[in-house]
Amino acid sequence: MKLLFISLGCDKNLVDSEFMLGMLEADGITITDDETEADFIVVNTCCFINDAKEESINTILEMARYKETGTLKGLIVTGCLAQRYQQEILKEIPEVDAILGTNSYDAIVDAVHDVLDGKGYENFKTLEGLPSLSTKRTVTTGGHYAHLKIAEGCNKHCTYCIIPSIRGEYRSVPMETLVEQAKALAEQGVKELILVAQETTLYGIDLYGKKSLGKLLDELNKISGLYWIRILYCYPEEIDDELIDAILRNNKVCHYLDMPIQHASDAILKRMGRRTSHEDIVQIVNKLRERIPDICLRTTLICGFPGETTKMHEELMQFVNDMEFDRLGAFAYSPEEGTPAEKFPDQVDEELKLDWQEDVMELQQEVSFDKNEELKGRELWAFIEGKVADENAYIGRTYRDAPGIDGYVFIHTDETLVTGDFVKVRITGAYEYDLIGEMIP
């Protein structure tokens, strides 16, 4: 029996997909990448913004066609879109044979067998607790790096976000379970762990009565075989001295933080339901740079939130210019069904949102180029990610680059390297988002 697995959306969803793949392969199911020969297709969906929702729906419809043109016996839908629109999917897309909610993906093998026996299958556990998982997991990111999801759900309830409704309240994965998962990944050859959750900085508060990300870093740092530990999704108001101390004392923890702030106007931050202010953000950025001088800071911004004015946009532009984030992504606001912000008055014109987004990214391009220019002459370690075709050059990532979202360093060398090699590089040139370097033997 052959199964095609399609994972859409964020890296947190990808972790769920990899656990499902691990369970399916352990059951003896063969994984294929050819939809025309698949007996089963699983689509792990996303619906965080409208574009993601449309991609998920179109993918399901496209795969459903193979019931007529291919060997497809069963189509299974999981993930956020399934959780949010269970009845609509079953009604509007009758080709779907089984559907699993976000907290039920550990039932994927049962779903396949029930569909194979000619039964439909639905499983929607309450959004409490966590799926029952072993350390069996199929890493799909190339082998030398993997994501470690340390918590599920979110308690923040930002006015633009649907995540608490489809993922539930914040639930930390027990530390001993995470250490066990991390050791298993390291034994498979993973050298870089990327910690992810809807919010990593609150890790442990529900289990241990206090924020425990620092303690988790201490434990992960002990694992043999790991080179780097990277932290994503740190809410600025939760970054404290204890976390900074843990980053400094653990040599495997990258001096890199992803800190989504969403805006810099106090009025917009308040409407978003964020628990921080312009001044708070400035203070934490300054503290991080003072305590960890070589830290690389990434953030994300939303442009065109309801009620945003030209003056507020200009304030955001000045903030981007002043703060000089090393990495920054800006997105046009997307009104999500069922969120408070969807019903806010003074929605911003779509074209204006895109104009403002373009303004921010053009400014950030200048900031990023200047920051990269400052790196000339520095020596940095890098993971090899691939080779440049027809050149004696390789593509690498430094500690400043999270896979899939940041830039690369193009490394010139006559040596033969393979993906996952860890090499030292002297930076010799800079582009807006990427670097040029030469390998130090």
C-alpha cells in the first residue's frame, strides 16, 4: 500500500506531519511522492490566513481527482482546516473519506485502516491534553536539522488570530518527553534543533508553575551530536533575564531570536490585543543587544490592521529604521473569519495594505544590506545546504539564518562538501539578504 503525504502551512504543522509519517511507516505503509500511484493521500491543512485556506482547499480538490484518474482508494484530511471546517469539508467534498482534528493526528493509522475496510472515519478530540506519541518520527527536512514542537495552543487571544479556537489553550510538552524526542532526532543525525510553538517563551508555565524554557535549553544542550539549538516565536513581553542567561550559558544555543512584534504603534498594538507597547519593545531589543552583542534578531509585522492610519504607518517605518532588525518580514493584514478584528470598523483598503507592506520591505532591504555589509571579514560557522550548479561553490546557513525564512551564505571552495557538513567561513561580500564567503580550511 502506497501513501502520499502533503503537509501545508507552518513548521509546527510539519512536526505533526512528521509524527504521522513515522506512525504510518512503522505500520508498514510505503510513502510515495507520486500522486498517480498513491492508494491513500493525506493532506495536513492550514487555515491561518485566507491564502493558506485557499491553498488547502485547492490541494484537497486537486487530490480528490485521483479517485477517478489514479489508484486512489482513500483521501484523508487533517490539521487546522479540518478542525475549523469539519462539516463543510465532509458536505462539500464527498471524496474525503476521513477527517482528523488538530489534537487527533495520533489516530492516523486507524483512519487509514478504517477507510481501507470501507468505513468513513472522523476523530475530533477535545483541545485538551496532547496526542499520544512515541519518538518514532520521519524527518523530512533533509536530515541535519529538525523542528522540536515544545507546546501546543495559545492563551494570548490576539484579536486577529484564530489559533486558540483551532489549537486550544497553551499546553506544554513535558520536558522529559522533549529530551527523549531530541535524543532520538540526534541519533538520526539531526545537528540543529529548532524550537517551535505558538509561543516558545511561555514553555512550562502550565506544567511547572513558571516559565521553564531556560531549563529546557540546559537539558537540550547536554545532548551529544547536537551543534545548534535555535529558538523561534518568542513573544517580547515574555523574554526575561532568566532566558537571556540560559542563552548565554549554553554554548549550543544560537545567538538568534525570532520575536514577532506585529506593530510599533501603541494604538494598533492595543487593538491587536498584544500585551506590549512601543517602549517595551525598544527596551527588550536594547537589553538583548547589550547582553548578547552578536545576537541576530528577527521579527514580523502586520501592515494595514483595521484602524491603522498613515501616521501610524509612518511611526512603524521610523521604528523599522531605528531598530535595525537583522531579519524582518511584513505581511498585509488578512481578516480571519471568527476573529474580533474581522468585525472591526475602519478596515484598510487592500491596495493600501499592500503599498504599506512594500514600503516596509523596501526599507528593510536597505537595513539588511547595511547589516550584512558589517559582517565582512567575520568568521562564522555554517551548515552546508546544497551546491551551486556548475560552480565551485556551496549554499550554507550561518547561526543568523533559520532554514526556509532567512538568507544564505554562498561559499567558494575547491573542496567537496555534502549537505549537513559544518564548515568555517570568512565573509567576503554581501547582498541585501545573502552573504558571500570563502571556506577556511
